[in-house]
Amino acid sequence: MSGYLCLKHSPPPPPPPPALSKPHLPLRNTILGTALSFGLLFSFPSVSALQLPSQPCPHRQPPQETLQTAPEVVTNQGLVEEAWQIVNDTFLDTGRHRWSQDTWQLKREAILSNSIQTRSKAHQIIKRMLSSLGDPYTRFLSPDEFSKMARYDMTGVGINLKEVPDENGDLRLEVLGIILDGPAHSAGVRQGDEILAVNNVEVKGKSAFEVSSLLQGPNGTSVTIQVKHGYCGPVESIEVQRQLVARTPVFYRLEQLDSGVTPVGYIRLKEFNALARKDLVIAMKRLQDMGASYFILDLRDNLGGLVQAGIEIAKLFLKEGDTVIYTVGRDPQLQKAIVSDTSPLIKAPVVVLVNDKTASASEIVASALHDNCRAVLVGKRTYGKGLIQSVFELDDGSGVVITVGKYVTPHHNDINGNGIEPDFQKLPAWDDISQHLKKCSMPQQG
């Protein structure tokens, strides 16, 4: 995986004394937080285990806790202020609307009114501070978690983990996303399973990043994952073979509908990996040569993958100048429209099949084709995952994951939490599809 957008967070210059929205922080100008924007390029319905760059980002080794009296590089108060400032500068409240710069300023004053004696206490304060935002994707990373994430290598088992607190406040890990026909799925792991142990090491209380490191290993080797199926289901130990080589996510065939009169090119896209665009182009060209006059793109149960692959795939169907997706955020870099810069590979009518597990990159493709009148959507409302997160390194080697943006469809509909409503629940007649797309393409009378 490559192409992660690297951002730099540096504190703004101090404002005049009356301005309270961006107070001066005692941060050294030579220290910059490193941000890895992984929502832009790799997106499952969660941001935890698999959304990491192939090349390590620059980071410092976490300092060793000692009893020496030498001055620290950063004070505990300074560390809390640094995390506070990153939220103040970049956080986009996309959920419960708990956040405003005025209330955030009051929180800073309340937190820093007391002395913070230990580094552990500073980390706890940052955790509570981020938790108060009400955003399930914004969280704190310990120095160990950040270090593991920065040098993370894809396990190849094809699962995405979500941390869920139990009734005692301890973390348990659930499989939120899984690559269909990937190693874990083929071995019997299912979405919603709870991970209990990896190679006989219990994972209760461990973070998603810690468990990711346990899952890592050389290509072709095996890892044993103990799972509990569902909330009260049976416990099973499953051996999964690691597979680092991407497999084609594309399956296609030519179907004859309407008593053999209408040749239809059916393409199923299981996920958006590094092979998705290349193999989809091959499938589309072959189906065209075989006489396909309509196309069905099946995105049901496609939880996402590489968002950039989704964007490039959407462009295969769009005219030059058509909007693929909008990104929205407080950072000017995120306030932009992503536009198609090529001619369409095919011009035939398209049906996109979707359901409630069509998520993230799949929703970008579905909305791009739908809003540009290139396809009708058939099935169920989609999942509704359209957020962008960035990871910022703090001065002591810890980090914070912050929601910094979201995706908005070409028709300016917010994907996140809403999903996309299909045009039809069941496949209509092809004449109805053609009429629907023709009507969609007609200029609206004002």
C-alpha cells in the first residue's frame, strides 16, 4: 500500500491576548506532529487494524520512564496542551455536535488549572478529553501503540478490528470488517465475532494495534485465532494462513436476459485492493468484446478497502469534469472536489447492486455513478461510512487519532451515518433503467 497523504501539524502563531479560540501553546517550533490521513486511501467501516501505510512515517522513539531528575523534553501540561491544540485546529464534529471552540477553550482552562504530576496522568487526561468529543473514531494511542502502528506491516488475514468496552470498562475486540473470501473469512471468521486469543495469547484489554502485531507474520505461515461467534455464540479456535499477496477481487460473466435478447455484463467487486482497478478494466473490456450492452456492478457486501482505488474505479464510468466525491473538513486541504479527468471506458447503462454492507469506498463509487446519472442503484440502503481520520504524533511518541473530514456525494448528501438510498429494491426491466437514466440526465427546469 502506498500513497498515504502525510500532513504536518504545527501550532499556529499566538494570537493577540483578547483572542481565546487559539491560545498560545509552549510548543517548540522544531517539533511537528506527524499526521497520516488514512481515511483518504484505506477505509473499512472502522479505522482500527488495517488502515496503515506501507512505509513508516517519521516518528521518535518513546522516551523511557526513569527516576532521573533531568528536565523532560516536553512537560506533562505541554503534552496535554499539544493534544488539545490538534483537536482545536483539525477536529470535525460529524456526530453528536458536542464540540465548539468556545466549549473546547473552557475545557482547556479546566484541565490545566491543576498540576499534572505524571506522564501517565497526562495520558489519562488526553483519553478523557478525546472521549468527551463523542466521536467513536477519535482516540489516544500510547507510545507503544503509535510505534507499532508506524512500523505496521499488513498481516494478510483480512480482518478489521473494533475496540468495544465491556461492562467493567475493559476492552474487547470485535471483527467489524472482513474481506470476503480473504484468509480469515475462508477459514471461518465472521463479521461480529469477538477475538479472544491469538496463538494462545489472551487479548482481553489489549488494543486493536497490539492485537494487530500478534496477527503479523511471514507470508504463508499460519496464525491461530480463538473467536466467539456472536454475543452468546460458541467459542472456536481457527487456523488462518497469512496471505500477503493480493488476490483479484473481480469476478465477471456474460448473462443473457430477456429470453436471451439482452446480453448483460455482470461484474462482482469484492473489495478495493491494489488489483481492483486493473482487473476491473480487463473484465469490462472482455465483456464489451463479448457483446454486453448493459452492465451490472455488484457491490453488495463490499466493505471498502483502498479509497483511492474506489475513486479511480468511479472515473472509469464518468465523463471528464464529472465530480466523483467532495471532501469536507476544517483544513483547507480537505475542502475540495475530486473530479474525473478521463473519458469513460464504457457508455452502456449500469446497474449497481448495493446492500447494508456496502460501505466506504463502495459508497463513493455508488454515489458517484448515481449522482452523475451513470447508474441506477438497486437493493438496500448502504452502510453509511464516510469519515476521514488522521493520526498525529505527540511530543513523547504517543499519538491521537482525530476525525478531520468526511465525504459528501456529488449531490451534496452526507454519506456518514446516512448511507445511500437505492432507486429500486428489485431489479427493474432494462427499458425502465434506460428511461430512468435518460430522465436523470435531462436538465432540470428551474
